[in-house]
Amino acid sequence: MSDLTYTPPAVWTWEEGSGGKFANINRPVAGPTSEKVLPIGKHPLQLHSLATPNGVKVTVMLEELLAMGFEGAEYDAYLVNIGEGDQFTSGFVEINPNSKIPAMTDRSGDKPVRLFESASIMLYLADKFGALIPTDPIKRAETMNWLFWQMGSAPYLGGGFGHFYAYAPEKYEYPINRFAMETKRQLDVLDRQLAETPWIAGDDYTIADIAIWSWYGQLVLGRLYSAAEFLDVESYKHLMAWAKKIDARPAVQRGRMVNRPFGDPSEQLHERHDASDFDTQTQDKIGEKS
């Protein structure tokens, strides 16, 4: 255990530029920092996002809806570069005053509907199309249990473990151990549940699976924080099998690509406006043309 201690001041003040990798965009106040009107594409559903786990939830769901034959789920997806502060532009803040991705507008009705928070977007889409959520009240309640379990748990994984293990400017034993312990407890919760049911909430694939896979499935598949070995993810046999089963779904593979500006160029689709974009607009193909 480190012998370094920090004595909090009587009143906290912001030291601009401190905080590691994301110091340039973290700040203690809300609101826009620049004026920018967001583009509007040809489809009623307009998504502004980035392929972080929270963004992947929504693009995977949209691709699953399209695979199910819901033509109204066609969407335009625009890249929000959070490293450059795109989430603080006036147009984005108008949709999401919390300045976090993903944010969506549904322009299919007389008045545009703004949507923010990934679970809120997923639930809205599930109800709009009557898909990926049970109609039986008891099964729906179980799906909601797990959807909001994910929303309550992920900050410990991303903002806690991910931050201190992968992004913090200094590595300290206590916060890494504290959040590694909680992350492993959460993995055990999922592994025990999946030992009893084929999908998270029961017999059916739902928005709960999509939401949880985007964080915990990708974690055990080695895609988050380079922490798979550290967390001994192979020991969670049921969770790993579930993660691989979802990863093999074509709609999931497409959804992972949307608004992705990092990783293998063949898996990057910065913007998405049509299903054909997956064949013609991935960054490796763009590179070949230029």
C-alpha cells in the first residue's frame, strides 16, 4: 500500500489541465463551448455518437432492428470526436445538455424528439418498434432489472477500473485494487446468471444483452483497457460463451464499426447513412481510393 496521502482542501478548485488522458475535455461546468449546427441526414433517426461501449449499444440495436426487417430503423450516424470536444458544441448540447454520447433525434413525427442516455435511447427504440423487449410484464420487468443494472454498474467499470488502471496519470494500488475487486464481482454476477439462462434476462435476446455485452462482453473479449489477463476473464466460462455468441451476430459486427475512428481501418465506419456504406465506405477502402 502506498504511503502517499492527499488532504482535501476546505473548498475544491479546478486545476485546468490536470487529470491525465482526458484532461483537455474534462471540466466542472456544463454548457456549450462553441457554436456549431449539427448536420441532418436523410433518415428520421439521427445519431451523433462514438464507438465507445455506450455508443456501441445504440448502433448494435439499430443494426439488429434493421436485420429484423424494421425499415423505419434506418438511420444517419455522425461521428462525435470527444477528444476534440465535439460534445460541447451548441448543436450537440441542444440534444444532450449533459454533453455525453450517444445522442439521437427522432424526426419521424410532427415535432423532433431528443434522446440522450444510452438506456433511454434503447428503451425508446424497443417500444417504438415493439422489438427486443418482452411484452409479458414479468419478463419485461426482468429485462429492465438487467438494463438498469448495467447503467448502475458500468461507472465502476469505466470511470472506476478503466480510469485508474488504464488512463490515470499515476498508478496507485488502492484505487486499482478497489475497482478491480468490484469489476470482478460484477463479472461473477453475470457469470452466475448466465449459468442459469441462455440470455441475460431469460430465454430471449433483448436490449439487456446488447447493453451489457457492449461493456462486459467486450471486456472479456479483450477489447477494453487491455485488462483481460489482469482480470482473469477466462475463468468466467458462461459469460465468455455468451459474449462470443453475441459477437458472432452479423448485426453486432456491423454495429461495432459505426462511428469508430480507431482500431483496424477495415472495422472503421466513421459515418453511416446507408447499409451499403459497410461495403463501400470503411476506412481501409477509402485508403485504397486515395
